[in-house]
Amino acid sequence: MTQSTDQQRFHLGFLWVVHTDLGYVGGLLVTNHLGRPLEFQCTAPVRPNKTQEILYGPTLQPFIYSELIGKTLFERVKVQPELIIISQVELIDLRTSISVPVACLIDSEDSQRELPDQTRIQLGMQQLRFHPDYVDDPAIVQKKCSRISKDADLSEPLERVKDALLETVKTNAVA
């Protein structure tokens, strides 16, 4: 398979978790390089019990986001993404559980702060930062992402995932 064919089939994953009255619900949208949906998966609500809240303490939310929800969704999708894009920092540790880079959108406040250059890149209209323990991820992503347009808004598919999750939760609550 040629490199141009590999780049043509470059798949992006967009992962979001919402906290509702029913519990934590996550969704993963896999798109092609143009942002067109290829697959969407979501979880049933995850609700920790009081003992888990006490035992996990401040690590509970990152555990639920990354290990319970994110990892489950990544393993469930049939169309595997080559990059997972997030905007919730609680999901960054997902990278320790999966084989592909996880990149967090840098918001305007973070872009004003000094972040190590080796853990961030420009992709589309946004800057992305990577898990600091995976120093090769930025170079891997830059090499593979040449087909991503410079005017691509990578936050927009995350909004679609969030809206789809809220709609799913609302629909299930009514049913």
C-alpha cells in the first residue's frame, strides 16, 4: 500500500464525555480526514458508587474518563482512528491504555502559557498537545496528517459528539 493511499484513509477519532444525572456517558466519533462520519459509538451511563468515590478520590474522574469510557470506546469501534482528539484534559491518560496518539486541543488560555514545544503541534486551526510520556507522538501525527486542511476546525466534531451524547441521553430518559 502506498503512502498516499494510507494518507487518504487517515481516520480521526473525536472523544467526549458528559456527566449527566444518569452518570458519565462517553462518545467516540470516527471520521475521515474531511470530518465525515464513519462510525459513532457511545457508552451506557457509568455511575460510581460511594465506596469508589471515597477510594479513588481525586483520581476517580480521570479513571472513569480514560480507562472505563475512553478505552472501552476505542476497543469497540470497527473503524480504528490513527489519532484521538480530545478537549477534556481528564482524557489525556487514555494514551497510556491505547496504541494511538491522543491529542488535546489547546484552548486560548493554554496557548498563552508556555508549553514545551516537543509536546504540541499545529493541526488545522488548532494547536494540539500530547501526553508528555509519548514524545514521539507529535512527529508521528505531523507525518500522517498532511491531508488535514489548514482551515480545519477540529473543535467542531467534538461539539457534534457532545450534542449527539446529550440527545442520546435525553432520548433514553424519555423512553
